[in-house]
Amino acid sequence: MKEGTPMSQTIFDSGAPQDIMAVLANKDARVVLQERLMADHPDATILATKLNIPGPIKNNAALERLFAAGLAQLRALFPAAAVTVAATWHQPTGPEAFWVVALPADQVKRLAVQFEDATALGRLFDADALTAATRDRPLSRTALGFPARRCLICGRPAKDCARSRRHSVAELQAEISRRYWAAFPAAQEDVHAQA
């Protein structure tokens, strides 16, 4: 384990394990909400944001804290008047946020990619810019000239690593935990004090 990470503890030591049925049910609910938001706001872009979390633990206090901090960093990239928070979910399947943004989808996606690529916490997020026009084919990073998302561990294209299962869930969780401890060093001190 990397320096600065508690040896016996990760941020995944607590939380309710989720099975594939819960994850799929949440995905269906997300699609329903996104469709409703696109119908209600046809001239806006819907920014749907969630964490990329491997393994059965998708939410707990640490992940909620990480999500809130990352969401604040993302929000700071947008003009205040352009964003309306439509919904925020705090489900066992993970925290999610849905914003109605009064900017073109390509501009929203560019800001989301900037957040994902330029911040340590942003690398743990997935932010999709959706409109009725892009419903069937959401804007991709590569379509806007950005490189494909990189693996948290080795820097290769993330899809290749995921497809080949190059890294174990434990390795990915350890890296996410390392990033959490780096972002919230006082939380690491709390763990050591409790041990």
C-alpha cells in the first residue's frame, strides 16, 4: 500500500454491499429522471454526475464526503447563474447529482472533462452532459478532441483496463482510498486515533 494510507483500513471498510440488481435498478431510475429533466428543460443541458466506484460498497460517509468536495470543485467551474440543482441522490448505490445547465452541451462537457482530468478527486467522477439531441449518443470526451479517460493506477486507457480486468477491485479501492486520505488528511488522523 502507498505511503500515507492506513495499512489495515480503506474507505471501503463500511457501507452496505450492493448487488448487480440494485445497481441496475438505480441505473433505470437514473434514466427515468434524466428523461424527465430533458423533457422539462429542452433548451438546457442536463449534467449527470456520479462516482466511479468499483466493488460492492458504493456509498458510505467517506464516499459522501468525497462526492461533496468534488461536486463543489466542479460547481466552481460554472457561472453561478447557469446552474440549477435539479436533484441530488444519496442512495446505497452511490451519491449522484443532476444539474440543469443553461449552456450548450459541448461547453458543459468540456468543463466536466476539465474537472475530471485536472483534479485528483475529479478522476473519481463520471459527468455526462445530456440533451434531447444527444440522448441516443451522449457527447464523448474523444468526440470533443480529448484523450480517452486514463486508468487510475497505470495510466493506460481506462476502458482497456476495465475490459481486461487488469487491476483487482482491492487495488482500485486502495488507490481511491489513497486519494481520499490525500484530500482529507484529518480523516486519516481520526482513523489512527481510533485504532
